[in-house]
Amino acid sequence: MTDDLDPRWVDALHRHADVADADVAAWAAIRERAAGPPALPAPDRPGRTSGRGRALAAAAAVVVVAAVAGGAFAFTARDGDRHEIVRSAGEAAGGQRHEADGLVVEEAGHGPELCLGVVTASLPPGCDGIPITNWAWDQDHEGSPGGVRWGSYHVVGTFDGSRFTLTEPPSADRRPEGGEADDLDRFTAPCPAPLGGWTAPDRSRIAGTDLEAAQAAARAQPDYAGAWYDQGDQPSSADDPENLVTGVNVFAFTGDLDRHRRELAAIWGGPLCVTERPHTDAALRSAQHRIYEDAQSGGLDGAEIRSVSADPIDSVVDLEVVFAPSGLEERLGERYGVPVRVTAALRPVDP
């Protein structure tokens, strides 16, 4: 049944459809399994780790689905790999242009859609995306036996709240290979390094159980504002299996730093930094959960969210949306009582 299929798709069918042999009909099962956005998961998993092992001990991410869009030029393919710009009759005069990077997917059930939310980890990929009104495929895209076409692009166009219309030809996706990189300098311990550098003052209290006890003691404080880890250029813990002295554990509170420093140093004998932040961990997490719950009921001024997390380093709630209406950050900050940093997948383009 697979003799007429590209070997890549046969392999994908075996891996994703869990079948020993498959035909084109199996793609329908894969697409059905991937169809529709997943239910929004509850934001209950703290922690985020960077490529160098620096962890946000108090950050919890919630991934959700997003969709939006708008309009002004039509594009037609010429010679298979070039586009000719043709003005459409429905051009929105003077409309704000936006740019984005993401997958464009077209299948039998719908035309080309821009994926700015969750993309299923299947072949072919799927998403609940934004319809693009004037897309034309060139040769620089993938395809499947089921008639699905997709590719990653940088797009510029107008958005009317439900559709995206290109105003110039699409180009190559500008996101870095492997996704966005962490700004590792953010994790640097905000305390001055002791004379001689960061070392363990008391190596008799640097076991994992000692660190866990310090973390529990910090979280029990009503003014606890979060924690993170600065591994810096220290060797990894794999090189030091007997203890966790591979960097600096940072604990934040809203005040009374000297007391907190003394109490934690009596529990944890490794490198320790105690710093001040304006908002408690409880306040950030409460706002995070409220934003999540309001998103479920559509109460974020119409913004479709992609993720929401508490960031103890900057003492803010990070909110990723598809499109950010004007003034959204200010309104959400007033509503939830802590700063809300909004990042939009559709970014305004300067005139």
C-alpha cells in the first residue's frame, strides 16, 4: 500500500500513525487526531531552563492557541518561484501593516493559513491559523501525498482581526535556527561577586537536600519574590556529582534582605545571592492564573494568547499574544496589579 508514496512520508506514517504499513488514507487519521486546538492546560508547572542550564525556578508557562489577520495586495506565482504584486480591489487604504514569521499551511479543508499559535508535531504539520487572502505558492515549500502544502516564511501585510492580506512578497523565515535563544545575561546573579569569586562557604551543606531545604524555606516567606539559577561559566553538575556547586542560586524577596540572607546561608552552604524585587511570587502567579482564566472566557480585550508565564527576574508577567491592541499592556497592568509585558507575534511595521 505504500509503494507509490515518497519514502519520507511512509516513514512519517510509521512513526506518527503507529502502523506497520499505511496508505494515503492514514493521513486523514493523522489530520483528524491533530485537528482542533488542545484544551488550555492549567498553569501549574513552574520552571524554565535555558540552553546553559540557568533555570527560572519560579516561572510557569502555559501554551495556548492563537489566531488573527487583514488586507491589501494579491500575489500570483510566475515561473514557479517568483511573485508579481497585483493590487486587490479590497485594499485597506492607509491600514497599519504588520509582520510575522511562521508556518503557512494549506490543505484540502482550508486555504493557506498563517500559523502563529500551536503547531502540531506531525507530518504534515497542522494548526488553527489565520486565513491569508492572497497567497500563491512558489516552489520553496514542502508537500505531502494528502495534498497538504506548507513552508516557513516572513510575511508582511494588513490584518483586519480575522484575515491577513500580504502587502509584499513573502521571504524566508527570519527566526534563528532552533528557535529564539535565551538572553543568558538576564540570569546573571545581581549580587557583587565575593573576593576570590563565587565559591562554597561551607562545603558540609551543599548536598541536594540542603538546597531543597533552602528553597522550601524561601518559598515559605510571605515576601518571597522568586528564584533562579546562574550557572555562569562554571562546569556542569555532571562534572561535580557529589554536590550542586555549579553556579549561584539567587533568591528574591520584596524586603528584609539581611534577615533572609542569614537564614538561607544557615541552610545552604553553596554560592548564594539574595536580592530585592518589587512584586511577590504569589502576586505574579495570581495574575498569571487570572490571565489564563480570562483568556478561557475571551476576556483579554479580544487578544488571542499564545503563552503566559511569571518572570521573577524582571518581576513581571510575560504574555505572548498573536495581536496586541493599542494600550493592552497598560490596561492589563492596571487590571491585574502587576506589570504585564506583552509580546505580539504580529508586529507593527513602521510606515
